[in-house]
Amino acid sequence: MRAFPLDVKLRQYAPSLNTGRGFAAMTERSEGIQLRALLQSAHVEQLTLKVRQQLAPSDTFGSAVAEMREHSHGCALICDEGQLVGILTERDILHSLHSGVDHETPVSSLMTQNPTTVTNHDTLFHAIALMDSGGYRRLPVLGDDGRPDGIVDVKTITGFLVEHYAATVHNQASQAQLTAKNREGA
């Protein structure tokens, strides 16, 4: 299996046992291993995908922005005859506004063409690795028929993890509570 930059980030949650912190270090390592196992075994189809409006490549920049604003969406999927051909994100919109793009410009000239995608059968680990390596916050999810089923985003994955680690997340002491105010001993 290819090592992804995510491996480095996961190691932050699973420090080595020789940190001198005893049981706490072993617990953190165990939780890091469990997190990795969950991400490698859970699939995108287990998430509640966010459905996004599908726009045609000929739709205008102005209508796309209005549609995204009306539905409070951070992206729109651009489809031609039901097949994904691009994605228009908030970043694309900001770049277009900065460049002074006319509101009548077709989204096909502004969208990210042939975006990186995942399928319902991909693991969450794979989705996170793609997001991390590409700097994406959202990925289109394609169904078995190759048509978009929705998007997976960082917030959805985080929600999934919180559901599976609710006790750990909600019972985690803050760093301020873990730091002694006074030095022990003489």
C-alpha cells in the first residue's frame, strides 16, 4: 500500500511508546490504530452524502453563483447528459470574481474540469488521502452507473468520526486541564 501524507498526520495521534508517558502514550497509540482501522474499513457509502444541484456546462457564472447562494452550497456539480464533467467551487468563484469574469460567462470555462472523484465503494481513508494530497475540501461521489450521487466533504467525514468516537471526543480534557498549575515536589 502506498504511503500517503495522511500517514504522517495519523502518526501525530499515535505517538511512539517511548515518549515516557506510560499508559497515556499506549492509549493514544491504541486510539490512533483504531482510527486508522476505522478509516480503512469504512466506505463512502456509509456516509450521508450531501446532494448538490447539477448545472449544465452552458449555464452562466451568474446563475451558478445565485443557485449556490440560494441553497448555501459551497460547490456545484457540472454535468453533461448526467455525466460529471466538472465542479465549480467557492474557490473557483473567488478566483473568477478577482479576475473580473462577466456574469454571462459559461461555467464550462470557469469550472475545474475532470475533478478528482471517489466512488461509494472507496474507503474513507482513500477519500481523506485524496483530499489531503490535492488540497480539496469536497469530492464528488460517483455511483455504480458513473453518475454523481453527491459530494463528500470534510465536515461529513468529521461527523462520521465523532459518531464513532463520541465518548472520546466529548470526554477529552482540554490542554489547560491537563497542565499542572504548580510544580510538584520541593
